[in-house]
Amino acid sequence: MKAKLLGALLCLSMLTGCQTTPEVPEWFINPVSNTNIELYSVGKGRSLAAAKKMAMVEMNKQLAIQVESADSHQTNTNDVNGNETYQTTTRTNDKFKTAPMVFAGVEYDRIEQHGNIYFVEAKISKDKIKAQLISELKAIDDDTNTALLERQHSDLLVWWLKHRDIKNIKNRLKICQDRLRAVSYGEPVNKQIDNVIELERILAETQNQLLIKVDAKARDKEIKGFIESQFSEKNISTTNSNNKKITHRVKLSTNWRQNKVGDAYISTVIAKLSVKNKQGKAVASSEVIASGNSVSNYKMSKEGASRHFSAQMSDKGIWHFLGFI
């Protein structure tokens, strides 16, 4: 009797397990291979949106593999019924660290739901990917051209700060070019790099032109030195003389307050900073409050306040600290 009961429970358990395990479509297990014309991918998820998102992730990975293969010239191709397919090792997936591409014009020819799991097959025309990438290259070209035009009527430092991260632009350009090359099958790729190269050159030239003088009273010598060291870390030159090549002046005005609380000597400084260009136009300003204390004397507490000022500047970054950002 116990054996029969155990057998019945085992059968019921197996039946329940079969009922909760979703059926996987054959087309998902053996997905369609990419062709010269279209890129395919599959995805699954607990909602239709999740399944589509996973299909887009896989499509991006496939494109990244093709890019890596094209760059390293290790593409293995097979011609099956006139359709070229790519074979790559999974190690290239480790290099899929670029920003994912949001594909426009994706079609979902197959959508199935089994249990609580959705399965989808996605495809997109490679011509659509190419058109999207060409549009992106044009946008990069337009953006850099606009930046170059702005240089003619902008403050040198403000303009340089706005466009200084040229590495991101170059990386965006390279990713776009590589992806386009991966779906172009040897067709010439319009690199559109002239404006990027020119922007990089002008940015370097502008940075070399920048020369900043920090104006401060003798009592604020320590704080003045902290500000100058921050500029130095950003490869911006400073001077203590009234050089004709000075492009900007940082005016440091301080109001020191000292009082004693118990055995503690407390020094507080309210510092106002303003940045003006050669034409005398204010381009940034800020106000900072720093304090320090000592059980010895006011000199030590003042040094503590100056260090507190420096710490705030380091935490925020010189540009945010001065009020540019």
C-alpha cells in the first residue's frame, strides 16, 4: 500500500514538473543565421517587453562580435545557400563594453508564449543599421562643427570646459565607424573625422593659451597656493606676474572670523571667488565657508580652516568649486 502511494506521489510530482516547465520553440533552440541582408536574434523573458529587450541585447552582442572580428581580421565565414554567416569564439563577448545600439525598425516575426515565458525572434535589415549609423556619424560631424563655430565668439575657458572631453567624441566616432564597417561588407566607410581632428587640435591649442592669475592678499597665501595647485593638476598654467598673456584672473576675497570656545581656538573664513576674463567679464563666481580649530592658538586653527577650504575644493573639483559647473 505504501509502495502504491509512493508511486502515485512520484507520478504526480513528475506531472506537475512537466506542467510547469515551459516548452521551448525549435526556432529558439536553433535560431536563424544572419545573412548579408539581415541580422537575427532571439530572446526570452517573463514578459513580452523583457523578451524583446533580451533579443536586443543579443543583437548588440552579435554586432560587437562582428566588429571585433573585422578589427582583428579573424572572421571565419561560411557560404550556405548564398548566405554568408560569421563564426566567432565566445571570448569576443568579453569585449562587448561599448554603449548598446538602439535599433530602429526591428521586426518580430515570431512571438510565442509557453507558460509564463515569452519567446521572440527579432530581425532587422542591415541597410537600416547602416542608415542609422550614417545618421549618427553626421550628427557627430554636425556637433563638432558647431563646437568649432562657437569657439569664435565664446570665452576661451568656458568654451574649453564645455568641449574638453574629446576622448568621448573620438570613442563615439570609432564605435560608429566600426559598426558601420561590420555591416558594409567591404564598402568604403565615410569616416567623417576632419572636424573631430580639428576640434582636438583647437582644444589643445586653447588649453595651452590659458594662463590664470590668482589675486589674493598676503594673509591668504596658503589658500592661494591650494587654488594654483588645483589648476596645475588640470594642466592649466598660472602666473604670479602681470603677464600680458593672462587670459583669466581669479579674485579671492576673504573675511576671517576668530573666536574662542572653551579651550578651542576657532577660525572661520568666508571666501568669495570670482573669475573674470581679459575683457573684465565675469564668467564664474562662488562663495565658500571653511573653518578649523586648535587647542594651541589661532595660527593653527587658521591653517586648519585653509586645509578645510582645500579639502572642499578637492572634493568638488576646481571647476565646480569656482562656479563653472
